[in-house]
Amino acid sequence: MSAEPSSLAEFRRLVSQRARHSSTQWDASRQLIERQGFPATIARLLHRLQERALPAAIKEPLLKIVDQPEAQRVQDLDGEGLKALTGFPPAKALRALCIFFDLVATPGSQWAIPAIASEEVERLIRRTANPFDLLHVVEPASLLDLGAGDLSFAGELVKYYGPELRRQRRQLLLHCIDRLDPGSQLGAPLHPSQERLRTLQQTDGVSFAFYGNQDMFDLRSLEERGLLAKRYAMATCWAPATPTFAYDPGRLARPIIEEELRRTMGASRQIRYQGERALEVLHGDRALLFPPWKFEIVGPRALLNLLATRGLLCVLGAVDNQVFWELLAQLLEDPRYRPRDRPFTAATIPEIFGDLYVALARLPIGDSLDLSELGTLRQPLATDKSSSPPNHTLGTFRYVRISRGATFPGIPASNTARQFSAMVEEVAPWFLTLIPA
């Protein structure tokens, strides 16, 4: 058996990473390869492997190894082939593959995975301008809000959808995550009020949880405690942070990013403010204070990947112009949209995006278009070897709808989105509806 070296190395790394970071699942995986349940495990693994998008150099030899209907134990499989593909000896290789292909229940499995295929999600979304209407038809009705801030979007979601779900005698599962420490003096306007928290916690028919002081890219602790669902019907992020997602560290060298930060944001330094670490930014004649991680650059790829792995349907709302073009570059297959060491600016964006820029610039407020009509959507399995956290597999999408504007009739939104109407100097933001591949 043979596989293209870079594809093989990447696959082995991903399999090993999942196994190492899933201690509870690793212990549980031993039962799957015991003789009594072994044939069922092999059949399930074959089915998952046939569904999963993988490079042919990985998928074909794996299928050849696993497609053994008569196999009754690990020793009946090609052990050398398993070791070559995963880096593990045969029994551990099979256990690691069971984890990688989601055959092992996770602590979050107390919440069911939404029972709907991505093809059906696409059919539904193409028929409605409101992506949140998916919650009316999918079971469970579940949503994960990343960077939830003051929970204003969560409040609107419950207001808009809670009554109908209660009439259907169905529960809304709503989990919200934000990196701000609720006890911090910094970022005060984005802290949720106690009143809003109590209202969400006490609303009949809503299973609500808020996790503050939580990095959305390091969810292992929540997962190990069974506090997150494995997958939600929807994953959302409102007003993705600038500059966190506004620069792609995979194409822009660090010195270039730092110079752009100085040019657009101002000089900065780490200080202490009332006993807390803080970032002081000199913007014109003002000194502004932010959480110490404000200028950490994660990049758009990590955000897209996180959304794609958490929701069957993803929404990015109130996306500012700078973040939008970086996100767009990652969604399209053509590498011309990701030029090396060329920041996206008002001067360079028209040149880099060409006709696509013209079409989007002409999109009226409130209108939408299907991105695949303007360019080929990016295909799996591209990887990001420079973002933080490192080595993210790039989330890819089968459908992307781009809408122009901050708020839309009947669609819940965050307080930040609703403030755009008063920001006369700001370019109109964008709203993206994405269905993972």
C-alpha cells in the first residue's frame, strides 16, 4: 500500500491528535474491538469511511483494509497496512480510527446529534431567507453561539423561537461561549447583565448555559465534563472579532501583520490595570484598554473550521468589511484570492478579487447571492499549518449564501449588529449562511 507522503503524514497526525485528546473515548474504544462486537464495529467503520471526504491516497487503502465482512477480530485485518496509515500497532490503530470516525460516544452525547442530512439542510435553506427557521424542523433544536458577548443575540433567539418551540412541546438547547472573564473590569459593554442571564436560565423550554472566560478554540475541558453537545443544529458567531480574524497568518508574515496593526489600530503594549493584565492601545490622542489577548491573531481558517465541526448550519452575522474579505478568500478554491504577504486594503481588494469584488460591491442592502455562482467553493482536505491553534483542518462548505446588511426582518441579531445603523462611517457589514460539506 502507498499514499502520497504529505497526505499520509497529515492523516496520521490528525488521527493521533484525536486519540491523544480524547482520553474518555480512548478508554471506551476498547469495547468496540472486543470479539463479540467486532463485526458490528467493522461494518459501522466501513459506512463512516465511505461517507467521509478524504484524499484518495488515504481512503482507498483504508477501504481495502476495512471492507472485510468475514473479519471476526483485529488479527483478521491487514495489521501492517493499519500501522502504515495511522502510525499505531493494529489494535490501537483500529481504536484510534473508531474515535476519528466518531464511532465512540462522547460525554456530550447526552444531547442527540441532529438527525438531518446536509443535503436536506441545503434544500430547506434555499427555500427560506431566514436560516434560523431550521430550528422549527430539526430535532433537537440546538444552537452554539461563539463569542456570545452580552447575550443579546441569545435573548432575541429565545424571544423569536421559544414560543413556537414550546407550542411544539420541544426544547431549545442554547449554549453560549465568550472569552471575556465575567469578573473582569475590561470589555464592560460586552458583559451580559445578571438580569439577562437569569431570564435565559429561567425561560421555560430553554436549556441554556453560558461559559465565560472560555477560549472558543480550547473546548477540551467543557467537552470532558460533558458540558457541550458533540454537534449542534446551528453554530453562530456575531461580529467576528477584529483583528483576531482579520488577518490570515497562513499567508501574511508576522512582521506584516504587526505593521498593519500599528497602522490601523495604533501602537500597543501590555500593562496592568487595577490588578489585571490589559492591552493598552494608543489610538490617535486616546489610550484605549482591552483584554490582554485582544491582538492575538487566530485567522479566518480556524473560525471556519470551528463552525464547520460544530454546526450542521453556520451563520456569521454583522461581519465587518475587513474580516469579510479574509473569510471570503478562504471559502474560494482559486489561490489568487490568497496572495502571499499582500494585506487586504481598500486599494488591493478590488484588484485581488476582480469581478467578484464588483458583483459583491453592487449587492444592495438586504439582498443575497449564492457564492458558487461567482466562484468555485474550496474543496477538502486543505490544511492550515500556521494558524493558532496550529494545524487546523480547513472547514469546507457545500453551500454559502452572502447577504448584505447587519439586520434583516424576522431574523434575531446581536446588539452589535443593531448598532451598525448608527455607524454612518462604517461600511455596511455582511451576513453569511454556510452549510458544511
